[in-house]
Amino acid sequence: MDLSTFRTAPCPHCDRPVLTARDLVDEDLRDRCVHCDHLFDPEEISWAAPDEVLAMGYFIEGFDSQPSSERGCKGGTCGVRQPAN
């Protein structure tokens, strides 16, 4: 799965880095905290890679931060028994 980066900012109310959501404010797109709706100034916004977002405590469905070659049926995770070599 190819993921891009995520908009984040340090929220003064939540006292931690948070993901942001875009909102239309006076005909301008602005970023808000996804937890408390704090409105950020544009210079406060930064971009975070998926691993950084996971480290912030968020979950990204379908993203595995430690890919393994033992996934899928060959790894025995699909429930199909593989023949012994």
C-alpha cells in the first residue's frame, strides 16, 4: 500500500502533536485539530510520514510499519495449510 504524508501540528490545547483536518474558514482552507477543533496558523503545519503518525499514537488501517516476508498464505496467516517441503 502506497501512502503519502499526513498534515500535523503541535496543538496547544491537547499538549501534543496531532493530525489536522481541513476546514473552510472565511473562504480559506485552514487546518483544525481533529480532537479539539483548535484552528492552526498555516506556518504551524508540518507533514508526517506514516511511521511518524503511528508514533504519535494513531492507527492507519492497512499500513504495516514492519513489513514481513512471512505474511499471507505462505506465512500461514490465511488459514490454508501449506505442504511440507
